[in-house]
Amino acid sequence: MAETWLFPADLIQLKQESIRTYNELSATPTTERRAELDQWLFHLSVRIGDHPYWRKHPRTPAARVALHRAAVAAPGGEPAVEKRVVDGRLITLPPGTGTEWQYPPAGR
């Protein structure tokens, strides 16, 4: 039986902001902007991890994936860029491409 999660809107919004920040960070900004984005992404990660929702619900890997998917699917959401190693080089794929690589694979 598959688990279902009902995440509060503010937690989804935090995750959406985290995804947007990660996407901007992946676009290789200036050194100053990169430092600013790194700090903001860390701040968002702490806020997501400390959110009151997790006090009553286990923060399992499956729950984190479900939160990510809920944030992408919610109004205002956007997929995260994806990174892959191809021929020994790290490449960044545009958001939404390479979804067949997502973990856990669909249907599991």
C-alpha cells in the first residue's frame, strides 16, 4: 500500500523556493551571487528540516521525494535542473529533462 502525504502549503512553498535557488545556483552565477545563493539554500534547507510538519511525520527518504514532487506539481512549482556525469564530465540538464533517471523510479 502506497503512502500518501498531505504537506502544508508553507512547507511546499519553502521547497519551491529551494528548487528555484538550486536552479539559479546551477546556472553558474558570479562568485558573489554564488555565495549569496549558497547561504540562502542552506537557510532554506534548515527551515525545511525544522518545519513543524516533521515533528508528527517521519522525515523518510520517501517523504522527502514526495515533498519534492508535490512542490514541483503545485502552482508556481518548477522542476529542478538535473546533473549527470557523461563521459567523465558533469553536465547540467534543463529542468524536466531526464526524468526517467529520477530516484525512486516511477512505479516503485
